[in-house]
Amino acid sequence: MPDSFDLPSLTRQLAQAMPVAPSKLELGPQSTGLVIVDEVNGFATVGAGNLAPPVDNPQVSEMVAETDRLARAFSERAWPILAFLDTHVPGKPEPPYPPHCEQGTGEEDLVPELAWLEQDANATLVRKDCINGFVGAIRADGSNAVVDWVNAQQLQRLLVVGICTDICVMDFVLTLLSARNHDFMPSLKDISVHAGACATYDLSKEVAASLGLPETAAHPQALTHHMGLYFMASRGAEIVGDVVLAD
Ligand SMILES: [Zn+2]
């Protein structure tokens, strides 16, 4: 049976019923950290793996370009940057996803445009083996790499970018919003998400079926990106569409 809707109009209707209103963020003297979620080859370099875009994807390309612009601006000011890198032990599955970002494949490394961060003194790289970076940052002794980073720098605001808007970005941001109220990062006041530097993947119902996947694997990009932003905003994250840094 053909669908009774078309996706572009459904996305427009959803945006009308559940609006997200990105604001402009001007970063000044307030202590801000940039969090980059999973901008690794396995998610953001064309053809790099099971979960990488199969063809050039404008939303992903714009995310990488805007992340590079922001990261260079942060680095010039010696402001802190934390990058999550999805990294899995080979052969250890992460359901419901197919194998991805296994250690040693190169999928688990930053995309070429951001590889300079590996050598940058302002950047902290955190490898994680699960969707939620806050959980992935928990060490064997119970301490947390994100909490330690926020507290060491006395960060007042986190600006979050990356992939996927409605998966790893959203899970991290929603958890961070709870952690903020739990008072073990006393300096942290604001959690901002840059909509234009986030992206998610596109998998139509038809392509899912052609790959032998259930129709519930369908993941239309514009719609799920909007839903991710909506849920983060509805829990208290500030969604921004434009980020300006003071000189
Ligand atoms: Zn993963």
C-alpha cells in the first residue's frame, strides 16, 4: 500500500506542530567547552563503513565544515574541546547496529578535516563503546572523563555538535541535562546544541526493505534530525542555529 504522506510535507507539518526555534549564540568571556560527538570516518566519511553515508550527504558535509570552523576558533582562543570517538572491540556487537567503528579499521578515527585535533593541546579525545557518551566516559574506577573535564576547566557552558542528532548527540545531551541538576558539576549552567553542526543518517523505508531490514529500521534524515532537536529543546537544551565568537 502506498504511503498516504510525503516526507517533505510531513517534516514541514511536524515542524509546525512541534516547533524548534534556533537562537543565535554569542560566546564571550563565559567559560565554554566544545563537545564533538562521533565525527569519525565510520559515521561521516562517504563509503567508510556500514554506518557511513553511502553517497555525499549535504547535512553531514555541513556538520563537518561547521565543526572545523568552531574547533579552530576554540583552539585559537585556547578554549577546551572534547571529542568522542565511537570505538568498538572487533567482534563485540552493539545491537541494533551492524559492525561499525571497530578498533583498527580507521572507522574509529576522526574524519580527515578534524584529524588535526589529535595533536591539538586544547583537545581531549574520549573513546566510547556505547551510544551515550556520558556513560562511555565512565572509567573502571567509577570516575567520569566528562565530569572531570568540566570541573577541571570550571566550564559554565557546553556547546555540543556531531552525529547522530537523535542518537548519540541526543542521549549525551539528555543525560547531561540530568547530571547538571545533580550538582556534581557546579559550574555548569548552560547546554547548547548547534543544529547546523549536527547531522543524522538517512535510510528510507524502501532502502531498508531492499537491504532486508524491517520497515521499523526506516530513518528519514530531515524528520529524525528535527525530532532529536525537539526532544533536546523540550528537556532544556538551548538549540542554536548560529554561533559567533568574540575576538
Ligand atoms: Zn557504536
